[in-house]
Amino acid sequence: MREFGLIGRTLSHSFSQTYFSQKFHNLGLSDHQYELFELAAVQDLPALLQQHPELCGLNVTIPYKEQVWPFLDEVAPSAARVGAVNVIQFASDGRLIGHNTDMIGFRDSLQTFVPAGFDGRALVLGSGGASKAVEVALRDLGIGYWVVSRNPLGSGLTYEELTPRLVQEHLLIINTTPLGTHPNVQECPAIPYGSLTASHYLYDLIYNPRETEFMQRGQAVGAQTKNGFEMLCLQAEAAWQIWNEEPLDQ
């Protein structure tokens, strides 16, 4: 049996198991399975690996994308560039290699959302592991941005510093925080929503629920919105390529 899975603290919202289980079914891979592994702390990872010797690959989600580094034998260039790991490859020689496919998933998904040649600036809400992947993708696409966080950042903004004018001047707003994830669907980042316009593009990395409060507030003024489902699928396919040692288009 080839076993794969997802590690994180709370996984009830995740679609990864359904996605990969369906993929295995479609490919006729009856000897493959995908499990959800909720870990109270990332320090529980070695025990999990010992309990599941059939593991061939793992996805990593909140809050362990940065915390998992000390447990890896090697970090691939994609993860080193982003500064976060969302895929662990189990090499044939036993090494654990960290990769990042969030950047690929977000970059390719964003290009189907904003118009070709988009020359606006972006606000990236949140400063965690997912935010770092988004930042790399934006730099690759030549889109300038500010990171907005609850705590002061050297080169970013706090939510208190996010003025209505800044929202008006940044037509792409990306939510990388977990605010609004099922079951806490009433939550959303604290930005000046009254400054949104029909010219804005709101991208939410959350995909459960399908339309978050963040997205709904944008839709109310005619803004374009997109959730993270396509990104999830794209990064999952990239992870599958890594686990099967297939070359990636990065």
C-alpha cells in the first residue's frame, strides 16, 4: 500500500483527502490511500512517521509550513525560495525533502483571474507560510504589493495602517489568512471594505466555504472574486508529480 496524507492542526475543512482519493480511483490505483493526520504539535511528526511506515508523501498545512523545516533532511529550491514547505517527498534513500507547490498553484491560478498585462498593485493579507508563496508568485509576475499583518513588519503594513485610500489604490487583494474558513464562516480580515469598487479583484486562498465573507463583501460592490479551489488542485497535481519524481514546470 502506498500511503499519502496531510498534516496540520485542524483538518476538518480540508478537501485534500477527497481530491486524492478520487484521483486514485480514476487512475485505478487501488493500492494507494490518502489520510488526514491532525497533529497537536509539529513535534509529533516523527512518531507519525514511525506509526505509518508505508507513507510515500505528505502535504503540510497550517500552522506547520514553516515549523516542519527542522524535521527535514533537505529543502528543495522551491521551498528555500518561498521559505515554507507544503509538500514532503519521501526519497528512495529515506531522506525527507521539503518542497513548495503553493507558489506554482497560486501563480497559475492568478493568471486565469486577473486580466493579461495587469499592472495594478496588490495587498497580501497575512504573513504566514501561504503568504510567502503568494509573495514569490507576485514577484515572478511583476506585481508590486504590500503585506498586511496584525503585527508590525519591517517592510509591511498593519491592519491599523491600512487606510481607505490604500485599498482604493490596490486593485488586487489576496487573503492568505484562515479567517472565514469553515466553520467560522462569519469571520473576515479587518480591512476597509467600504473602499472596495467594481474594479477590484479579491482572491481568497480559502476554498471551504466556496464563497467567504471576504468574497461576498467584494461581490456586493461588483468586484471580481475567486476562491482557492483551483490553487488547491494545481498545487496538488504538482505534489503528485514530485511524489512520482516527475519534472515540474516551475
